[in-house]
Amino acid sequence: MKLKDRAKKTYDLLLKEYPDAKTALNFSTPLQLLVATILSAQCTDERVNIVTPGLFRKYAGPDAFANADQAALEQEIRSTGFFRNKAKNIIACCRDIVEKHGGRVPSNMEALILLPGIGRKTANVILGNVFGIPGIVVDTHVIRLSGRIGLSRETDPVKIEFDLMKIVDRKNWTMFSHLLVFHGRNICRARKPACYKCGIAKICSYTGKTAKP
């Protein structure tokens, strides 16, 4: 099966399984999603969603984060892990947003990845889920499933992103990412994937398929 055909079939089948797939992070503004995505690094979305309601009440906008006391912010986000580096990046990022972008989160890849702590993954999360600009978000699930399904042989997230961009229709980039994440969490887990009830098992090239226990 050609890669584009495999990608399209994967998209069509998973869309039937998860028609309402979307980011699991709770947010109401572009800045909130940016901060939540920074916090989600090496942390579950569930944990981030526990921390952010109080955090967003205390820090209502980019100015509040930009002028935050780092030690205090660290304590607010401590349970998300790597809290010192995350706090440092959030403050620096928000200072740039205030000073260089008039307090508004940029809506293009070039500007976003120049912000402290923002890489292509976070930028694509923001572009796709806030601004409606298609982007492929490569997290641990997308890395794992892209290899198992046979969509990319790469292990580097950026290389995987560009591989998928070539074979997935641009308009579907954001949703394709959501579908792989949902499937990775529910069926194609890192350990003991439930291949016996996988909707795309027939087109998946994974050699370690599991039988029904």
C-alpha cells in the first residue's frame, strides 16, 4: 500500500472511531493553551488540567505571567514536573509576547518558535487548535504510531512531522494528530497494545501484534 493511501485509510478509519477527537487540554484563550502546552511536557494532560484553573485565575494574562515571581510560579506548577524550567520559560515567553507582540500570542510558526520554550510541537498545537491553521503535532503517541503503522521510519519528531506532512492532506493535519493521540491512549499503547480490537490492524505494519488475552 502506498504511503498516501495508508495515511488516508488510517485517517478515515480512526475518524469513525474518534469523531470528536480534540486536544485534552482545557483552555479558553490562546495564551492559556500556550501555557498549558508548556506544562504538558513530560506530564499528563489530566495533571495539567488540575493545575491550570487556579493558575489562570491568579495569572489572568501575559502581563501577569511576565511579571510573576519565578519562585511563586514554580510552586503553583510544581506537580507538573520540571517546574523550574517551565516557570522560567513561561515568564520569558510572556515577556516576549508583551514586549514584541503587543500582548497577543503570534499566529504564525515563524514567530511562535522564536518564543522561549516554544518548539514546533507547541506551535502546531496553538496554530491548529486556536487559529485553525493546520499543523501536525508530534508527541510520544504520534511518534510511536507513525512507526508502527508504517507512515515514517524516522525517530526525530521534526522529521516525522515533515514525513506526515507529505502524505496527509493538509486540511487534515490537526485532526490526524488528534486521532493518533486518541488511538495511542486507548488502543495502541506503548506496552501491550490491544491489536485484537484495533480498527486499523489490517493496514498496520507493526510486527508485534497482540492476540486477545
